[in-house]
Amino acid sequence: MGIQDTDRTLPSNHMVFELRRDAKAHALFKSDLEASMTHYGLSEEEKQAWRDLDLATLARLGLHPYFLPQVSRLFKGGGYNHNDSDAARLYAEKMNIAGGAR
């Protein structure tokens, strides 16, 4: 999946973009994932991918490639942006990167 596969109309793209910039929206996401997904109008397939942290499905649906690692940061935090961070390890696991993050 590449940038050419991005679906600019995919609600998940809008959600990730806003969650990274709006502390109130991010707080709702952290406290109530279901309400946050409903607020942004995600499809049932998108919602299930978020519940499962299924980055491959989100990519297939058209999530911008830049946003894929941002998803793991939304769940695991982004303050420690290093290859050994919880977010980086989650991303490597979900994207089936051999050996995990290094």
C-alpha cells in the first residue's frame, strides 16, 4: 500500500489528523474509542480495524501511509519517539515487520 492508495474521504484519515492536534478529541478517543469512532463516522469495517489495531486493513481501506505509525502512537503515546518505544514495537508487530522495531 502506498500513498497512491490513500482515500482522502476515509473518515479514519480525518480522525487521525484531528486526534493528533486536538487534546479534547484525543481525550475522548482515550476514554471512549467507540464514541470517538462514531463521532467521526467510521464504517463498521474501519471500527473493527481500530478495535483490532489492524493496520494492514486500515492501509487497505485507504489510511494515509504517514498515519499508520500514528495509530500506534495514539494508543501507546508518542513522547518517546524511538525504535524501542512501545508505539514503535506495536507498529512493528501489527505490520509484521520481522524482528520487531530496532
